[in-house]
Amino acid sequence: MACYRHPERPAIEQCETCGRAVCAACLWYTEDGERLCEEHAAVRKAAGEAIVPPERYVEAHDDAQADAARGVVAPTAPFQGNSIDVLALVAVVVGVVAFSLNFGGVYLLPLVGVVLGLIVVIQAGQSLNKKRSATLGWVAIGTSAVGILIWIVFIFGCLGLTFLPLFFSSLNNRNTPYVTYTTVPYLTPTP
Ligand SMILES: [Zn+2]
Ligand SMILES: [Zn+2]
């Protein structure tokens, strides 16, 4: 049941005059412990009774409020399951990796790793084990980044080995073409 003034907050008590549900911030008391909503507290106060405002018991009410909130919004795990569920997850991952290997898509896996890692790190606050999720996310980003780095080094290494010698030779000998054909002299046996 939610507080009649705060629909987003669970109620901890009811007004004994009108029966409306109230949260800790809306719960007033008479001197002899009768529970009241804000309106009926005002009515009783106007009648000359001593009324205790919600602030008086705010600490005790905070605990009750926390308990009520816990009962209403129980945390739900996004991935719940037994060993078969986990096995299914592993099987899908293995299948996707194996499929990628066949079509060269494995070269995209580091990019996928970075994207998934970023999603995990950003959403880690909503997971049950925030610290573990964040750590796993960063591990995924780190290992994937190493994979991407190796590819960049490899690609630029190949480009460099292919074109740099031609480039420098053209700088040194501006009059000679990039590729010079040299005639291999026939070895003639000397008498
Ligand atoms: Zn009331
Ligand atoms: Zn309230």
C-alpha cells in the first residue's frame, strides 16, 4: 500500500481517523499515541490537542520506511538460473565464436568485446554484484583493446614493410623509378 500523499512511497501506518495509508513523513501522533494523517493532525491541533509532528520519530520511522521499501521493491536478478542456464549461455558464446572463426568475423570480436564491456561498466550499478560486474567489464575492455592494438600494429607493420622501402628509395634517387630492373648477367664459364 502506498502513502496517500506520496504514491511512490510505501505506507508504514494508517490514519486512525480516516484510515488513509501514510508514509513516515506523513505520520503524525497525538500525545497518547494515536496515529493521524496530516489533515486530521491539523484538525486535532486546532481542537487544542498536543500533536507530535513526523520529525519527532524520524529515525525510528526511517527504519520502518526502509523495511517497507524493501518489501515492495525486492531486487530481481536479470539472469537467474541453474547450471543448465549457465551452460546454455556458454554454448551460445562458443557457438558465436566458432561461427565467427569460419567467416573471418573473429577479427571483429575485439570490437564486440569493447562495446559489451562498456555496456557492462555503464550498467554495472544495476547488477546484483556491482563491483564484480564493473571489474569484468573493464577486463573485457582491456583484453579487447589489446586485441585491437595488436591488429593495428600488424596492419601498419605490413604497410610499412611494403611501402616504406619504396618511399625512401624514391627520396634518395629522384631520377630513378620506384622499381629498377637489373639484368642478371649470365655466368659464363671461363676457360
Ligand atoms: Zn486522516
Ligand atoms: Zn507521505
